[in-house]
Amino acid sequence: MPPDHTNVEYSPEWYEFRISSTIATKITLLRERIETWSHKHGYENMDNVNETRNDTGEIIWKRTDWEYVDDAYNHYINNKDYPWPAYSATLIKMNKLWKRYKINEQ
């Protein structure tokens, strides 16, 4: 019979570490998913999060979905004081990206 863990109390730091490592892992999985999708469907077919166009309508600067996820990961890992409400908007966007880059195995 497994030991009884009902009396174990975890510290707030333990919860913060556990959530932090789970989110970091999921962001890494999204980044890999975008890479796999782009390898299969072509990197030129990856969407852009941001675009800047000149007067003639040509794209002069862009930020791809992969760059967005990679930047978010680096910001998340390196800045632990970033407020959680801002992260929730980022995580909602990443959930949409997860659905967008679904890989059909057909």
C-alpha cells in the first residue's frame, strides 16, 4: 500500500517551481510543434505575429510565430518577477497557436 501523503504540506516555493517548470515545458513543446509543422508544410507558410509594411505594401519587418514563442520562453525563464496577468494573455495566445500548428498524421 502506498504511503499516506495527506499530511504533507508543500511550501509556496514548491508550488511556484512546479508551475514554472510545467509552463516552461509546455512552451518548449509548442516551439518544437511549430518547428515540426514548418518542416512538413514549409517555413514560408508559418504565420507572422507582427508585420510592418512600407508604403507599397511590402513586408519590411516580421516576427514569426516561432520567434514569438521563443521570445516568450526566454522572457519567462529570465524574468521571474513578470506579473502573472500578462502571462495569462500570452498563454491564451499560445493555446491558439497550439491548435493552429496541429500536425495531421494522414
